[in-house]
Amino acid sequence: MLIFPAIDIKNGRCVRLTQGRMDAETVYSDEPWEVAKRWESEGAEVIHLVDLDGAVEGNARNLPVIKKIIEKTGVPVQIGGGIRDVKTAETYLAIPHVKRIIIGTAAYENPAFVNTLTRKYPGRVAVGIDAKDGKVAIKGWVTVTSERATDLARKLEGAGVASIIYTDISKDGMLAGPNVEATREMAESVSIPVVASGGISSLKDIESYRGVALEGMIIGKALYAGNIRLKEAIKAAKGL
């Protein structure tokens, strides 16, 4: 099982949000590439990058920052945030070390877009499903829809999606533990590999996913707050 250390980028800086609120940020570095180098030194196998401004605005707002992160490290990355057209998707996919891109809002609004990309780039397109109270949230978590997260996931079966990154917004950035049961429900609803995100605050939280069929877990604030060391998290995940 993989551990994905997260780097969320807002206005060119590495930040963490609380419950996805753009007005509730903590800045951890003015140079996100330095954070990436730290995760590289601690054994990161894949880094999870999110362009928060892009997620809200629907564009590659922090592309120069993301390119610099990739140039400074040799770690594969997955990238999400504002990828809503083929041009943006292909811009990211053409960058060395980009393992895959993550489609969020567009997967809900335009399923044909996902199908177009997965046919052309098999194994390199993931879908991010963010949920609040079990319902899909889009556009940087600003809009909560009426569709259940598991229903959207089922619609993606057979679309060639490499993985689903499932985030429980209510848990994200709270350091209060993950919603294991909701993640388990998601993992059991589809045959697509699932990556858990949101609320992991300790090694015990990592172990709480024992028995849940996951590809991996994304950890953000707990690493920045020092609650978990990346090396220890990787070791714990390997034991599951």
C-alpha cells in the first residue's frame, strides 16, 4: 500500500486547508519544491500535488510551481486541480515524472471527457471524488451536489480509470481521524482501486484501514504538524 504525501498549492505556496475552506489556510512554505525535496529524502514513492487555485478557477494556475517541483525532484507525482479540458490534461501528462492526472469536477460534469483521456492515456487518469455527508462536492469543494459519491464511482466502472481518490471533506485537515467506513463503502462499491484521503492523523489511523482494499492513502496535515513521520507512515502501510 502506497503513502502519498500531499502538497497543496495556493498562490504559489504550500498550504493546508481546514475542511477544504479556501479562507482557512495554514501556510507551510513559500517554496513548495523544498517540501517536495523533504518528502523525497524521507522515501516518498509518489507525491500528491493539488493546484487549489486551479480547482476553483478551472485552469492550471500554479503550473510553473508544479513544474519546478518536478524539476527539483525525481519522485513521480500525481496532479489534480482544475484539469477540465484536454489541453490542460495533455500539458501535465507531457511533463516527465507525472505518473497520472486527477480529474475531479469534470468527471461529474462531463464523463465523456474522462473516457477521451483514458482511451488515449491508459493507466494515467485518476478521478478524484470528494464528498461531504456522502454527496459529491465539486469546483474546489465549493459546490455540493445531490449525487452520492458511490453512485458516481459506479458510473466510472469500465471507463478505464486508474484509481479513485476518495476524500471525506469533513475530515480533511482536522487531524481527527479518517472516515474508515465511508472509505470502505467506496472501496467495496467498485472494482477500481481506491486511494483514501482526509483525516489521517496518526499511525493508528493508518492501521485502522487494515482489511480495506486500498491502493494507498494520502497524508497531508499530519505530516506538516509532525504528528506522523513519512518514513514511519510508509513502513506502517507496507505492513497492512
